[in-house]
Amino acid sequence: MSASAASSGYFQSRRARKRISNLIVMLVLIGFGLIILAPFWWMLSTSLKSLQEIMTFPPTKYPHTLHFENYKHAWVNGKFSRYALNTLFLAAVGVCSHVLSNTFIAYGFAKIKFPGRSFLFSLMLATMMIPGFCTLIPQYIMFAKIGWVGTYLPLTIPGFFGSAFQIFMLRQFYMGIPKDLIEAAKIDGANHFYIWARIMVPLSKPAVIVIAIATFQGAWNDFLGPLLYVNKESMFNIQIGLTAFRSAELTQWNYLMAASLIALAPVIAMFFFFQRYFIEGMNISAGTKG
């Protein structure tokens, strides 16, 4: 056998092994994907079944008759229009407050030199090691003494003071932006506020979008905060509304699953629309690619 034929056979067998390995990896990923999607499929299937079909044993894998009226019943009887507006308000305020505060604070840590900057940044990072549940009681006592319990203020005002992780992520992103841009802006007479608003924030658009999405999802799925500080049904958010809806409906699982899918729909839609920004935003060394 000639050397060229042996070389050709080697490369062909190598390509064949690569195809087989890629196929195995793809099959494994598909299998894990199906396992992850199984609960979602069960929720969707249950939301379209009648209560009698849900109670049958063994359970059916898919509804024999589609009951789309379950979604209408869940939306109307569960007062989801009110809960959705409340949740949307909390999420909108949360996104605005987190984007404004975190981008501004991160700019100060990244591009402004002042005494004690490193110490304050390290102190801020140290707060990330404190579990959130350790501060629940002190926070509740503080908000109760200033008369904020029973309002949306404990759920909205703290966002204007920043988040340690988001500040850290933005600060690392800002560090990748060349100093020449800042110096050129200063030579042209720009102040720090102008540089932050017109240069830093536009260049860090992917990271800002990641923060906005994470904040929106956190506010939309927040259960503990409204449970602690909100005591009026007219102020409930969607997550608290699901619990009240479950009690009111005596756990009729078809309506509860329909209501849960309604609450989940905005999060899924946001993930599909802004999926590419997650990868770009988490690349903290991207700098001017934003």
C-alpha cells in the first residue's frame, strides 16, 4: 500500500470517528434536553385536560380533548390581570433602578480614582458572602419602623442602592474599555456624568441587557419579598396570586397549571428574544465589542 493511500485511509477513519463522537454528544444532549423539558410538557398537558381526565389512573400522557377554556378561567377567576399589572410595575421599577445604580457605581469603581477605592470595592464584594436570609429579619424590622411594610417601597427602593454581583460584573466589563476614550472625552470638556451616559453605558449594552433581563426575571418570579411586605390582595404579584388562586380553587390542577404557564410565558419569551445577549454580556472582557 502506498503512503498516499495509507494517509487517505487514516484521515477518512479520523473523520468517521469524529462524526461518531459528534453523534454521541448530540444524542446525549438531546436526551438531557428531553429530561429537562419533561416537567414543562407535563404542565402543558395538564393545563389542557379536564379535571376528570387528570384524576384517571394511569395518567394519560396527552389530553384526549383540548380544554383551552382552562386558560380563560385561570385568567378571569384568578384576577391575573391585576396581578400581572402589579408584577409588571415591580419589574419595570426594578429594571430601571438596577440599571441606573449599578452602571453608575460600576463606572466609579472602574474609571474614577479616589482614596479607598480598592477597600470599598473589596468590602462590597464581601457582602456577597452574607446569605440573604440572614438579613431578612433586620430588614423587616427596619422597614416596619419607618412605616414601609404594606407598601411597594421595600421591593423597589433598595434597587437604587445597587447589587454587589451586578456592580462587579459591570466593573469588570468597564475595565476592558480603553482609557483613551475616557481621556479624549475629558479633553473635549466632558464630565463624568456625560462619559457615563454617552460612552460607558452604550459600549456596555450587552452587559446592561443581561442585568436588565436578570432583574426582570427576579422581580417577576419574586415570592418571598411580596409575601413579607405586601398584605393587601389588590397589591399581590403573580407568584403570590398563584398561591391564593390555588387555595381559592381547591387545587384544581388543570386551572393551576394553566395559571402557572401564564406566569411563565413572559420569562420564556424574554429568554428566546434576548438569548444571544447572555453570551455577549457575560464576556466581561468584551469592552468595546458592546
